[in-house]
Amino acid sequence: MLEFENGFKIYDTGDTNVFGDMALISKFFKPDLALVCIGGHFTMDPEHAAYAVRELIRPKQVIPTHYGTAPVLNRTPAEFKAALGDAPIKVLDVKPGEAIKF
């Protein structure tokens, strides 16, 4: 968890798979933004990441990460969005090297 002076909170899942204690992150920290791996090789795939975001972490916004940098990481943000369904979580499409401001 990263919390900035203005109160904005970011949770980075790192290189993990989905785990139940992600619900505690939501309960205690209420992240505004989650960085969620979707590559599916040693990390969550888009379907598991969507479950983690929708059911456990529950951030306001999410940036999919850890995909498309090697042939084995061939999953896509489009797959993640499809798996997320109609959850009220904004997916930010950030391209490699692109900067965004909050």
C-alpha cells in the first residue's frame, strides 16, 4: 500500500495470485487505485485478477500490469475488462511508457 499526503491510496498486487486476505486490504485501507497483474504466468490471469478486483480489493480504479512483455505473458487488458463484467471499477488503459496524473 502506498498512501499519499492527499489521502490517495494505491495497492500494488506485485507478482501474486489471488488470495483471500486481499479482502482485508479493502476493509482496512480502501484503495483508490489497484495495480493488478494479469499476465497469467506465475501471477493472476485476467479472470483471477477480475475476481480479486471485483470481489476482494474493490478499488475505484485499476491498472492492469505484467502482461505483453514476453511471449508467455500473452493475456490482455481486453480480456481483463471482459472478465470484470459490469463491475463499477474504472479500468485505466495505460500503455508502456505512458504517464498519467491523478
